[in-house]
Amino acid sequence: MTETAETKRDRVRRLLIDPLADIGFRFPKGVKAEKAQKDLDRIADGLAYLSDENLKRLRHSLKTKGEGSAKCFWPCYATITGLAEVAQARPLKHESNLLSWFASRAGAEALDAGRLVAEFQFFERHKRPPVNESDKRTIAREAAECGDRVMRIEDKLNRKVTLAADDQGFIDWYRAKLTYCTNLVNGGVECS
């Protein structure tokens, strides 16, 4: 007997949708079965990025978010995805409209100014480009702090000083993120 690999959609059903249905979540009368299935599939597909642990956290949170007078109807997609974003931010690789910003002139300018990683982090947090002076000041400050730390760590590496674990982790993360972001700038090529 062969086992079928669990799909991402099936995993979300197992960890989130089925347990919530088991405690009574349903659609209001009049919602056709095919529409209900389509809505649940949309939820499953939209939340597939969440880790198992965060799907369980989201399930726990949603238990009290039922709609209707009996609080047993499925919350709307926006409510569910908003809570999911709190549990685990949706990776930008799923946001192609935002990623196109990095392939624009703005991405090249951020790379040249040394704030590319800080701008990417801003995008991850806010799911939008920096639009005002406050955003730009925040990014500039974060880029400067990050740049200072990178310089200190690289100085230690050049002097062959053994790095503390947090410094090693930071420089590994920074280099990987810079490579990733630079690939986005150079034609918008995304790598995983």
C-alpha cells in the first residue's frame, strides 16, 4: 500500500480547518456547498506558509472569533489572514507586487545607499514600500545600525578573532539576506 504525501492544503485542513469544524464552525444557511469548499480552499492555500506550530496558535485564536449570534460561523478571509499575519508574517516571496519594487530604480538606489536589507525588512513588517519621511528615517537608522554591526564583525573576521555565536549568526543572516535582495534588484530574480 502506498502512502500519498500530504499537500500543503491538506496540512492546513488537518491542523486548522478540520479541528475548527469539529468544534462547530460552519457556514450560514444558504451558502452553497461548492462556495463553502471554495472559501475553505482559499483559506488553506492562503495559510500554507504557516508553520505547524503557528497553525495551532491560529486555531486557538480563531476558536473565539466565530461570527454570527452563536459565534459559530467561519470568520471572513480578511480576519483569518490578519490573525495569521500576527502569528507569522507572510513571506514577501508571496507578494510579487511588492517584490517588483526591488527590481525598480528604487531597489538599485537602496542597494547603492547600503539600506537594501533594512528596506527589505521594512517591507516584511509593513507589506508596503516606505512612503513618508518617518519611514525613510526609520530605515536609515536601521541600515546604519546594521552597517555598523557588519563592519565590526568583518573587522573581527579580518583580524581572525573568533566570533560569538550571535555575531556569527547575524553575519550569516545578513550576507544571505543581502544576496537574496541583490538578486531581486538585479532583474527581480528571486531565489529561495
